[in-house]
Amino acid sequence: MSSQVFTGGGHGILYEANARGEVKAYKDNTASGGSLLTPVKTYSFSWHNARKILTNGTWILVLANDGNFVLYKQSAPSTGAGTITRVGTAAKSAVSTELAQAASVWMVNSSIQWLKDGVIKQATLVPPAGTETTAKLEGATVIAVGMADASQAWSPGPGAISTQTTTDDPDTTGQVHKYTTGPWTQADDDVRSGIVGEVIADAGTCLGAPDPDVAPYFGAAPDDTGDVLTDEPADDTIAPPSNTVTGKFTLGNGQPAPGLPVTVTAPDVNADATGEVQEIVVGTATTGADGSWSFTLPQELSAEVQQAKDENGGILNLQAIASGTTRSGVIMLGFDDLTAMTDQAAVDASIAGPDNGHTVRLVPNTVDEAGLLKDTYTASTESQTYAAKSANAPAAPDGEDPAWQSDSSLLSASYNPYDVSGLDVSAEAVIPPLASFASGNCSTIRIPVDSAIKYTVVGEAHAGWDAKATFEYESSMSTSVETAVKSNGNWNLGASKEISHSVSIAVGYTNKGPYYAKQYRVPIEYVKTKNQQICSGTVRSTWYKIEPKRYKAPAGGALGKIGKDVSGKDGSANFSHSNKAYRNYLNPGDNAQLSKGKSVKFGGSVSFYGVSMGAKTGYDSNHKQKITAGKKAGKHWVWGKNGSISGGKAGVFYSK
């Protein structure tokens, strides 16, 4: 943070001028699997206060804030281990003054180029010759204009320039554009998005044309075989239609919670009510000795429950609630979201079959001990939450969202949801409610608190080398989104809710590439509700819930949006580390698509009320990830994240 770092010449040598009066040379050995900063040599120069330091490998120009500069020469530019000698100075000039004021300055061979106010200029460095002691910057010319949105620029070598654009939109900030000579024209308007921070380019002395029929790679050529080394994963099987839903509730420490009443409700009934609504109870159960429970739906559902099921593509969303009290008097609640599919058509439509059988831990109910609304969310603190940090990251987050999240700030690493007034209740036995509470005298009500339309990640597509990527999402919803419950002051992610109703639209992107990989987002309406369990006229417990409702485009808003860059999953390095059993290739001009199974869970798919939730999408004839290979000779390799593409368990596939 307190050093100047610079590079150039195309030899992989990086220099660091630190505040201790040292200039350290490092060799970039990442191409052969080594360290980016392999120490080479340390020199004694106090350059850390320089305005700019430039090098083409041989010459090193140290520019002061006032425009004066000193020129040095490296005797061994290819290794960085030679002697650095001062060879000349120069008084400030119009060119050097402009260099000191420029947003970016870089060096290619004897040319110095710089970006200032949307204009790129170029001058020639003339080192002192013979007995001369003065270096010069000559022949300043304008080589490119119209780059007002560029925050910085650099060159990989002669005849090529890249610019970076930063915006307030986290999905597009850090977008890199490429320009080439003849005259200077834009060759690629989206080399990659999500490149933020200072870019330091090791500008080579020349740019060689690559072999058009060989996919590019770093270091040694990757092992491009597809030998099957392991079996396909055994999970992700499709369950048959069933009228029975099941689950398991445990204590906070994972031990069984037996003898607790379980109430199963249909939350989609009266989902659009604007006032207090009593939840429709479809049945009850009791947890067994191991904490498990099951409930079989009646063959004929009530008219309102049947309507909710029909409107959701034949999939019935259910919620199971278990409750009890610890011996120290702390009310404990358990929440589980389930889906029931009672006919094969619904299973086929959803791709994955009914979703139940989850194991859920009870949590303390302390969010509203006095029966008053104590919602801690404020918009001013949202920027401190995990959801905001994830949303503002220009690259897509990897992995699962944390199960526990705060709507007002990031939770500490030591956060314990079972700490109630200094007492850890995670291992305390949970006693069923009094008989009067458990005998049917209880009801659950919900009160809408807020709703919003949020653009939610529903998929992504990848295309490396000369391929094209397509992502299609049309005709109906086929996405399950995590729900979140706040029972004790912070949000806990729960199981997912399936939204599968007809939307009669087609959105996505088609034939994007090459070197293109973006997520895709659709607008989904989310609702936050306050929920209470009332037994014999007494409020027994209170909690809040966030859940998706439906696809809904805002008035005047987009039907769908391109999301974050996920190209970091592609390329030869990732291919080399992939499971050979999950690899397949396409011949030139061929295409392939995922149209079966479920996608991976996209972490950070959506955030609402400071909470980050993940989502999965079912692949079918209307929802697919597709790649089309280009015409270049050679194999176009693709590989699944969780399994082979042909096996339907890939989740998502990447491209080399």
C-alpha cells in the first residue's frame, strides 16, 4: 500500500519501490506454477515518493510530481538481477508536466503513452548519447480520442491499448475495452468486466499472432483428455410424485428434538393480501424420537390450497413450523420450507421432483419478546451487510451464502445464535407446549411489512476461445430461491421456495462471445412479513420472514438484465484442475446445451432487506445454458461443475 509497483518489457519482472529506500525486483513465475513475486534482487534507491515510475525493461524513468524526471538503465532486463545505473536527468517540459497529471502512463519500447481527459497521447523517449547527460521526451502526438469514460489505460504491447471503465453499477464496473492501430479503433467493447483497482501491465516489446487453431493457455499445455476417472455423483436424484412431506427437527447442537408439534401451512394462499391474514393449516404432525416427522396431504385439497398449487405450475409450497420451550424458559422455533408434487406432470415441469426431508435446527425466539415490532433494518446500514458487499463485488461470489446474516451489519466470526442473555441453550432439551397450546387452539397469522422487486440470478452461460454463449429463460418460472427467517434478531437462511408459474415471456442472451461469461437476472417480487403464533388468545411467538412471490417486471423496468462476470471459471488453468470424468468436447461449429436437471446454487443471487439469498434454476426445453463452438480447428472443451453434461448433473458447465 505504501510502495510504488511497476513493470514492463515483457520479461515478467516486477519492481517494488518501498518506503525503506529499497527497490526490490521479483520474477513472475505463475506461468510455470510458481509465485507471482519470486525475489530476484534488492537495490538501494528512494523512489517511493515518485509521481510515476515507468520501464520498458531496459530504461527506467522516475517522474517527480513537478514534471522533472531521472532516467536509469537496467543492465539485465530479462532477469531483473543486473545493475541499475543513473544515466541522465531532464527538466520539466510540457510533455513531462502532462505525464505527471495523467490518469495513466505506460511505456512500450521507446514510446511513452498516457491517458488524460479521455485522450491518449504518445511521445518518444530519447536517452542521452555519448557524453550527454540530458534525456528528452519528443514528438508528442494524439493517437486516440473519445475515451472520456476511461478511468485508466495500459498497453500489452505495440499497437494495442486497453482501457478500464468504472461505474456505480457493480455489474458493469471494471469493464475493459480493447483498441488496436490502423487507425486506433475499438476491437472489443467487453474484454472482461469486474477488473477493479490499479492495473499494471508487463507491456511486451512485440505482440506475436497466436495460432488460430490452438486454444490459448498459460504455462504447459493442459492435459486435454477426457478419460473417466470417477463415477458420476449419486445425489440429485429425481424423487417420484408423493402426497407425503417429511422432515426432521433437532436441537441447536444437532441432537433430536422429540415430541414437538409440527404445523404445516400453505403460505401461497392469500399471498397478495395487504392486511393481516390467518395462515391456512393443511395438517399437523409430531416429531418422533429421532426428531423426524411426516405428513400425508389429503387426496382432495381445499379449493384455495388447490388454486395456489395450480397457479404455481402444480407445485404446492408448504411451510412446517415446530415449537417448544427449553427448561430455562426460552421459546424455540423451527421453520422448514417444503414442496409437494402430487402428480408426474408437476415433477416433470420442475425437473427435480418434490423437495422435503430436510434436517432443521430449532432457534431461539427472542426477536420480539414484548410483542412489539423491533425490526432493526435501516437503509443507512445496508452497505455494511454481507449482502451489500456481495452485491457490490464486480465478480460473482463463489459458494454458499452464510447461513446467519445481519440486516444491520456483518456478524462477527464468533456469533452464536444460541446465546440468550449469556446462556448457551443449544443443548437444552426442548419441552412441547402446554396441552392447551398444542390441542388445536393455536393459529398463525402473517402481516405484510414490505415488498420489493429485485433482479435475481437465475443462470449463467460460458464461452471461451472462439465459442458463443446463450442463456434462455422463457415461458415459465423454474427457479427456487432461499427463504430467510428472523427469530432471534438476525436472519437465518432456510430451505428454498419454488416459483414455477407461467410468465409468457422469453428473456436471456444469445450468441455472446468469444470469451464471454455472464450471469442473467430476472425481476422477482419479494415480500417481508411479520408472523405470529397465537394460542388461546395469547401471542406465543413472533418472527419475520423473507420469501419470493412471483416473476414481476417493474413498470418501465427491464424484463431481464445481464449480471456479473463469471469468466474466472473458464480457461486452461481451470480446465487443468477439472475432473476428467466431467469433460466433453465439441467439434468446430457444433453446439451443446444443458436442458435437464437443476443448476448449481448461485450464491448472492439476490439481496433484500440486507439479506443475501441463493437460487437454483431447473433446466428444461424453456430454460437452458447453451454453447456454440466456433469454426477454428481443434477440440472445444467444456466441463461440468458437479458432473458430466451428458449425465444431467453438471449444474453449470464451463469452457476452455
